[in-house]
Amino acid sequence: MDKKKFRFYYGIVLIAVGLGVFYRIPQVMPQIETIEFFRQKLVLVKLCFYILGVFLILAGGIRIYRTRKDN
């Protein structure tokens, strides 16, 4: 596979994983609430998950943009 195609598809995968993080947060948070250590830190945990999702989507978008810009 061409290196540019790989970078493009890798960017798509990053965006998909980032969107998957946003989709899974509401489903996973009740499970995290059952862990005693995280009970007092739920806002911080949720914020970290959302930041992770944003970074994944941003990284995928940058990778796709740079791949298309190089053409």
C-alpha cells in the first residue's frame, strides 16, 4: 500500500476511534462509578475521556489534511 494512502486511512481510523470514545463514555461511566477510588473524581475522569476523544479526532483530521495537502 502507498504511504500516502496508509496515512489517509490511518487518519480515518483515528477519527473513528475518537468518535467511538465519545459514544462509549455514557456507557462506561456507571461502571467507573462502582470503583471506590474514582467515586470522588468522576468529573475529572469524564473530562479526561472527552479530552482523549478530542485529541484523537484532531490528530486524525490533521493527518488527513496533511495527506491531502501534499497531493
